[in-house]
Amino acid sequence: MLLRSFSAKTLPEAMEQVRLALGDEAIILSTQEEGFAGVKVTAALEADDDNDFRPGPPTSELAVADRIASVLDHHRVPRGLADRLLNAAANLQADDWVMALAAALDYELGFLPLSEIGPGRPIMLIGPSGAGKSVTSAKLCACARLAGARSLLITMDSDKAGGRAQAETFADVLGARLVCASDPEAVAKAVSQREADEMAVIDTIGSNPFDGQELRYLSETAEAAAATLALVLPAGGDPAEVADAALAYSQAGAQAMIPTRLDAARRFGGLVAAAHVGGMQFLAAGVSRHIGAGLTALNPVSLARLLSTCEPFEPSSLAAAD
Ligand SMILES: Nc1nc2c(ncn2[C@@H]2O[C@H](COP(=O)(O)OP(=O)(O)OP(=O)(O)O)[C@@H](O)[C@H]2O)c(=O)[nH]1
Ligand SMILES: [Mg+2]
């Protein structure tokens, strides 16, 4: 038996999705009101006595849906979002299952090309302690340099033990101008005094997403500096926990998200859930602790390819590498 859930705003819309994905022979197992989210229908396609499926949609469509469902399950994408992505994939024409997933990701999530960030648009990185904000700030300065712009690295974290030394090292290596600023006024002043070809990157202190006062301070700083707020979030966290944090940061004004440590995690459902819940656009991703490795562009196709590589972890592969 093939079992699938479909979410839509209204029951007729959900039923139409059932028909498109499973055909007229689908059996409705349950319908469930989901408050503002609409309605969820769970449907099944029975096997007949010969163990073959009754006539329905082409086998290839079912294979695509099954493949995407198992990938989303591997990455622990929360059930409601997985249903939405499956529904979107079923309704969008694509050549193969990875492209169908890319189309669904494009439909449900936002993506902001890194080229949109430049001298005209300061960027301020926020996120939990140790998320990778400082390394990502340095990588953004490196990207600016590659694009022919100069960069102004503003750090709000110079009072931390080793904070100033870290920023000085990054600025030195990247030829960036460094300003240490400890309050919103100082940040706004540094931003307003930048040269026309300087891209301003603001690095901040690690914050607690559930501390309203800390988040208000960050929002005020971003507002004073007219900066795009980007959440830096490491891969691999518990999807529900990460989504809660992302919602809090988005309410503080985070519009974009830069995931880090994609190289050191194997499940990315938390990042997908975080971006979706927070309505944040993926900007780029960190895939190395080395600044020279820069940032990797994230778009629907690259994200779908990342999700599609979900081989199980083999501890023996570490021993083989030694
Ligand atoms: N593997 C890997 N490590 C990363 C990546 N990005 C950052 N790191 C590492 O994560 C650790 C924390 O990075 P930082 O940039 O100092 O993090 P932060 O958010 O500035 O930390 P605080 O300022 O203490 O809040 C460092 O050891 C980095 O080298 C990444 O994409 N991949
Ligand atoms: Mg830091």
C-alpha cells in the first residue's frame, strides 16, 4: 500500500492533489483540519490481489514522489513541510526527481543570490554563539574582494577574549578595513562613513534566540545601520529546536540565512525547516572552516543536490581514510 499525506488550504484543493498524485483509485483514510494551515488529507493506493497497483498515475510519478519522500525523511524534514514539498513536486513538471525536488524547494523557500549583497547593502550577521559568524564575516569580505570591492569589517565582538585579535587577523589577511564598534550608534557611524566601493560586514556577539532583550538590541543596531540581517546557523541541529530559534531571529528582523558546517553534518532538515518557518531567504553556505574556501552559492538546484546525497554514515570509512 502506498500512503501519502496532502496539505492544502481547502478540502477540494487537497482532494485534487490526491487525484493528481495517486489517481482516481486512491482511498481517503482521513481528513484533518489544521487551523490556519488548512486541511490535511491522508490517502492510500491499495495493491490488488496480484500485488500490482491499480491503474493510477504513471509509475515514474510515484517513483519520484517515493524518492523525494525518503530523502526528506532521511534529513528529518518536519512532516508538515515534507508534505508541502511533496505536493509542490507533484504539481510541478520536472525531468527527474532531483529537479522535481528543486522545483518544490523553489516554490516553498526563498533564495537570495550573494551578488545582491554589495557596497550598497551592508550585511549584519547574527546567531547563536559559535555558529560561525566571524568566519562567515571573513568569507563575505573575501567574496567582496573577489568581486572587486573593498570591505569594511565592523566587529561588535572585540571585547570577547581573543575577539579583537581574531578580527585583526581576518582583516589583515583579507585587506579589509577594521572598525571595532560596541553599540548601535558606533556601528551606524562606521557604516555611514564607508567609502562608496566598500562593502560593510557587521559581525556580532553570539546571542540567545530566546532572550528578547538581546534580540531587540540586534534589531536596533541593524536598523541604525540600515543593514540586511542574516542569521548564521550551523547544520545538524534538532529540526524543532532550530526552527524555534529561526522563528525568534526572523521576528527580530532576520531576512536571510547563511547555513554553516554543511561539511560536518549529514542531515539538513533543520536548516530547511528554519528557513521555511522564519520566511528567510538562503543566501550562501559555509562548507569549510577555512576562510579561503569561501561560501558556496545556494539555489534550489544546489540545495536539492545537497539533500539528494544522503548515504548512511559508515564509521569504517574513517578507518579506511587513515
Ligand atoms: N567545518 C566547519 N567549521 C566551521 C564553518 N564555519 C565556521 N566553522 C568553525 O566553527 C567555529 C566557530 O566559528 P566562529 O566564526 O568563531 O563562530 P562565531 O559564531 O563567531 O562564535 P562566537 O563569536 O563565539 O559567537 C570555528 O572553529 C570555525 O572554524 C564551516 O562552514 N565548516
Ligand atoms: Mg565570533
